[in-house]
Amino acid sequence: MGLPNGYHVKFGPTEWEDASAEGFAVPRTKVVSGVCRSNPEEQDEEKWIWDVCPEDFDVDFMDLWFAVRGGGGGTYGVVTSVFLQLHEYLPYNVYEFSPSVEECSAFLPKLQQFQAKYFMAPSLLNVTKEMSLACGSAGGVGLSDLHCYGEEGVMQAWTNFLELSNSTEAVACLLHSVDSSSDESPRSYPEASLMDENSRFPGKVEDDDLKWIPHGQIGNCNVLVPQPWVDESEENIDILLSMGMGMLLPYYAYGVATSSFSDQANSLPQSLRDAATMASYLAGYNVFWSDLFPKMYDISDKTMFPAVFQANHATFGVAGPRKDDWTKMCPPEWTLEERKEKCISGQEAIYGTEVLRRLEAIKLAVDPGFMFNCTDCIGNNLDLAKTPEVEVPPVESVAASFASTYAAAIFATVLYFCLSLF
């Protein structure tokens, strides 16, 4: 990773401790260590020399590890390589509803209820939590397919659901459209996205022909729905599905099992790990802040705003509620200056007050000269007049290194993409 101070570093955990007694499935990271490249002018990677960082390096690798794993991209430096621990392929299955069939179209609301219960309250369908967590669905407008890894169990759950609702005639409306045990089927979701042999570019991912940057909608909020709130009452599931034109269908790509798969040294908010789903409320939809937010989240401490938004779906200009009343939406007709002054920032609504403060402190320590300052990245909305003037160290000695080492990297894009995976 290339840092704003001109150093090229690599770093990672070097000491752990068992955290199973606290319910974690992975060890807790205790120490993160790193090294600096001592020959920055060398362009041949095989000749790079990694050594102890100099005394004036003054960057805490533990903080950097915390920040780059969940703290957004484009603001701490340039990631040139990353190591990921992957899982073995499991059986891949896709289940598709057939609304085009006349007799099935009337059962679309039933399938929406089935998806909600399968993902958020699987015990109601005699489905194990493990089987539920192995599946996901993108939600949005209408209905999305169910994509699952692991042994097939969706069709039996669908049958159970229809029997409970006395609608067994709709069994055939849910199709097992992809089965990776078949030679003709893809082994994974990425393979299912590739263009077929009859296309111009077989084996490649199709371009969606998006030649413009979506403007988003001022006031959009993609909120994390806490699993404990869902568990309070089956009626809460119906509330999520009955919000009408103000909400898209929930985004089922979450599961509270992620709470136990943390090394406790990353900046992902706990509410993201504890979420049952993500719900998208459209611009001007005040009911979330006035009605649901106080029920879903503890807002008794007015100095600590909770992490409510999902970062990957936060549009430009998104903001939390008004600072003077957390149950009122930030008016979309306000100017950006008014929203900054009078509303909870989008960053604070994404990370929560506590995590955001730590990330901003790390930003000021790692990049005090604001070399990296992108829209909605950590630190870009700080009042620079209140921050101390900092003399940015000369980087003549590493100029050649930047030109050679990073030529193959698409700077902020690569960083943002890598960090969004965590």
C-alpha cells in the first residue's frame, strides 16, 4: 500500500488470541505489524527490499488495518495488492419464480412473504439458520431469484410455506432453475453472469451500457433492519413488506452469523453485522425516521448516533435525520450547506458516531495534508480551518516508485472495490 507520506508498506496481523469464549468463530487480532520498502527507486518487484520502517514513519499499523477494512476507500492511500482467504466451492443452486405464467402471477405476494420468512425468520418454515444464511436475494423492484450455496432445501421450505397458507397449488411457480450438480449449469454466481457461446464475447461479463453517473436522490436512505427488531414480532416482517410505494423490496444479503466472524480489528459497524436485511426508502419518505427508527434502534444517548445506513448503497448527498430531532427527515429542499450544518451526515449515519470519530482521527494521522480527498470519503467533510497546518514531507525519492509500482493499479477504484468486499 502506498501512503500519503510517500512510503510503500505492507502489513497484516502477527498476533492473535482465542475469542471463542465470547462467541467468536475466528481469533481476535491483537497485533498488526508492517514493513517499509527501503529501495523505492527500484522498479523490478523481485528486487524490492522490505525492512523495518524508520523512526519518523509515525503510522500505527493497527489503526491502518482497522481503517482499510471497512472504512471506505480513496482516503488512506493506494492499495496495490491484497490477499483474500477464499472458501471452497459449495453446491450452487438458483430458484426462480415464474410471474409470467398466468396462474402464478397472483401468488407473487406469497413468494415475497416466503422470501422474507426464509431469510429473516427461517424457523417459521422449519428451516435451519445455517440453511437460511447460505442463500441470498438482491430484492429491489418486483422479485429477485434466490441464490444458494449448500445442499438444496428451498423447495421443501416453499412446500411447507404453501401448506401453512393453504396454497399448495402454487408449488410449481418456484423453479429450481440452476443446479450445479448438472454439467450444463454454472458452478457459481460469477459463472452465471458470463455471456454464452452465441454472444460476441463468450465467457466475458456483459456491459450494462451505463455511460452516465446516476445522480441518486437526495433523501434516499438504505437502512439496516436489525435482526432483534424482526425477532420481536412476526408482524414486523409484514410491516417491511407493506410499506407500499415508499420502499423497494428488502435486500437479503445479510445474516447475523457475521457477528461471530470478526477479528474485532475492523471498522465495520456492529449494526451491519447484526442486520437481518437492508430496506430502501425513497426520497421524501419520512415514515422511517418518525415511526420505525425509534423502534429499531436505541437513540437514548443523543451524543452517539447509531450506524443505520448501508455504505455500498449510499447515494451522493445522502444524510441522516435532523440534528435537533432524530425522528425528522433532513428536508430534501435544503441546500447542501444547510444539510451539512443541520443534519446528521451520511458518514455518521453509515459508521455511527463512535466509529466515525476513530476513522477521522486515523485519517488525520495518516494523511494530514489531505492528499486523498474524495467525495463522501472519510475526512472530506472535516472543517479544514479547524485542523492544524501540516507540512507534507517531500516525496522526490519515491516519485519513481509511484510511477512504476502503481502504473498497473487503478488507484481509487481498486481501493474502493477491495474494501467494499469486507
